Amino acid sequence: MKLISHVVSEWPKLAWTAVLTQGSDEIHIWHGPMVEIGDQWAAEAVWAGDFEAGDFDRTDLIFGSGVRCRGDQVIFVSSGTAMDRLWYFQRDKIWYISNSLAALSARAELSLLENYRYVNDRLSPIRTTWGADSCTRSFPIQSGQMHLIWFNNLVYDGSTMHEVLKPDLAPHFDTFASYRNFLFDSARSLGSNLASSERKHKVIPLTSISSGYDSPTVAVVARYAGCKQAVTIKQSSSFWRGSDSGNEIARLLGFTCRSYNRTAREYPYEEAFWAASGYCNLLSWTLFEYPEPVCLFFIGCYGDAIWDRCKFAEPFTIDIWDDLAMGEFRLFTGMLQCAVPFWGMRHAKEIRKINLSDEMAPWTMNSNYDRPIARRIVEEAGVPRAAFAVRKKDTSHEAPFHWPYSPQSQQRFRQYLKNHALHAPGPLEVCLLRRLARLESLIYANITNKLDIKMRLRPWVKLNDSSPLFHWANHDLKQFYRNGLEKSDDKQGDLTFGRSMIDGSGS
């Protein structure tokens, strides 16, 4: 198979859509300006291995995605976490594959079903084993079925498309040292890959950091990849639990650190955020200034699933929730999501045995918030015991009333609802409903629920379905990608959609 590249300069940095026809020996890929093109491969990724060789299909330590041609086969490689996905669709003998639902829809001229509740029925929380064994695989659109894939790879052999497991190169974990060394060695390999002189676009590592368990652990690991910068959110979502800032921990670990508020009046690329899942749990992450041109972002998502001593279920499962929300946004900012707890995830039972072993007793707190492996890694890096993970905190952007925040995004969404004959409350009504929803949620969580009173007063529920947000955002994003394709030969292409999400200058 021969890979033919088409740069679409108006597309987001890391977006790509591949098209292949059964019987042809060519695969065409339309992509944004920061996608790396090698010898028979294309990737927006960092992986454990030599960059120039392009063997990202031969490891599960890949963060981002890519396309790899090998003989008569084409391997579409998804990220080695549950935080990103690939989409694919077949029309007659033509296959379309992409890391963006909106980009694929623009390329293949596809549309979502207007009355189908994708968020509630198909993109809602999914319980799965370590990879993608029991994930939802497809959902209806106007012209057939859209398919998606998580963690595993997708292989086209000239006639059929099928999933394959990623290689599992992690060793057996029988002691804390074996697992810790795997994490540190993997970080070194990623650091070598991202710093390769063969890259056309520089990749800069960045780590999140907080006062809890997971992100300080991730920060320690990220140092072995050459990471020197950190970001933290100052406030937690609970008043009485106090600040969740990781500034002091960052100082102790030798990072420079930028602090951010948990909420804001406007969020960059907000449509792209809502287009991924229709949920807003990670919306505060859009406020971070990600290093340019490309950033490898080390994060601790799913740390509770792999490192928590108390919450490990049998059989081992994880819940894929709205951690998917950054999937479209990151393509604009040039950010690669690197969830360290996923490294070696298929050896979760071995990691659990280490957590419960006698050797970890000195780092076991015997409380409801207890992650011995994480604590030992952070303490041995020089952070005092009392300086982190004293109590569980949260910086998520959970909202009981789902509605855009940025003025331009609100205006676009309201117009979309009107065009579809749906109720579109004005700005004052939205502001009132937000406050009422927040107050009712606090009363229920802290008073009525504890009194075992399950009745709730939520008159805004009819406006709280995230499916219209998902539809609207993908509708707008699809048009943006379509405009980029139409103007791909014009280096001064119209970037109105992108600008409007940053500074409100769009119409």
C-alpha cells in the first residue's frame, strides 16, 4: 500500500482523515499541518520507540494516533489509553477513518440523526475491561452505521477491516521496583522519541500536578521524559476541602508551574470540547496554555482505577466517562494525552498484588484514600508525606445544568436550537437556571440525600440533555472541516470558526 499525504493547512494541527478504496493500492490521508509524515506512515503521536522507524503500531505505549502501511496491510493505530478514539465508516467499497468524528463527517459528507440521543444512549458511561473489549462499537447515522475503536488497532488487509490487540511489551510486575522501573524506563523512551531531531514539529512535555495522589506520581514519572513544566488548578470543586494547588509539590520536584482558576467566563475552542462527548467534566483543562507547537501532556486519569488500594474490583474494569471530552479539543491545540496509569494496564492484577504486598506496608495509610504505590513513588522523589494526598479533592467542572459558557458559543447553540424548533432560553434565563441547578445539587448532596429523601426539584431537566450540545457542536465543527477542505489550496483560508472560539470574533 502507498500512503499519499494531503496537507489541509486550515484544519486543526493534529486532525487527520484517511480514505481507501477496496482494490486500490493507495491510501489518501488529509491532515492538519502538525501531523508527522514518514516513510509509509503518518502520525500525530509520541510513542516508546525510535521515531524515524515509525513502529508505533508495535507498542501499546503510544499517545495520539496514526496510520502505518506494511506491505499489503494498513494499520490504523489508536492511542494507548481510553481517552481518545478512532472513527470509521464504510460506503460501498470506500473506507473512511479519522481521529475526528467531525472531520470524517466532512470528508465523507455524513450527518448525525437529528432525533437520536447519542450522549444518553451511545456515548454515555461505558464499563469496560482494561482495553476495549466491551465498549460500544457503533451507532446509527443518516446513511448507515458509524463505528469507533478504543485502545486496539484497526487493520485493513485489502478486503476486510478488523480489530487487533496492541502488542503487550510490559514485563511481569512482581515487586514495586519492577513496576517503578517500567514506568521510569518507559518515560525515558517517550522522552527520546519526542526529542528526536527527525521530527519536523517540536514536542514539549507538560505535566499536570495537584495536591492528590495521581498527578504528583505522574509528575515524578514525567521528569524521566525530560518534562520541566507543570500546570495546576488552584481551587477544588468543594469549598470545605480547600485548595488543590500542586504549586509546592511542583517546586519540590523541580518544575516551573503555572496556576489556573477552575472556572472562567469563556473557554477556548468550546465547540470542539462539546463535540467529543457532550459532557463538561474536564472543561477547566481547556484553560491551560499548552506549549507549542505540539505538547505531550502527562496526566493521571484512571489513577484511581489502577493505583487505589481500596477500589479494585474483580474482574478488573474501568468506567469510560467524560474523560473523552478532550478528544476533539486537543487536535486544535496540538496536545497529546498521555495517561500514565494506563501504562501496563493489562497487568493490573499484578499491580494490585504489589499494592497489597507486605513490602508496601510503610506506604499504606489504611484509609479510604490509600494508594501505596503512588505514595511511595512521590515520597521517594523527595516530597514529604504530609505535603500531598491528605484528603481526596476534585477540580472537575461538573455542572448539573449543561449549557455553553462562552458568549459566542451560547449564541451559536441558541440559534441551532431555534433552527430545529427547540426551546432556546435567553441569557438571563440560562444564568438563573445555572444558579438554581447548582443550589439544588448542593442541597441534594448535603442534606436531602443524606436524609434518604430521593425527591428532587429540577424544572430545568428538559434542558439538561447533552445530546443537543453534541449535535450542535458536531454540526458546527463539521462545517469548519468542510470549509478547510474547500480552501485547502488557499494558504489564507477562513479561520472564523477557530477565532470565534478563542476571542469571540466570529459571526
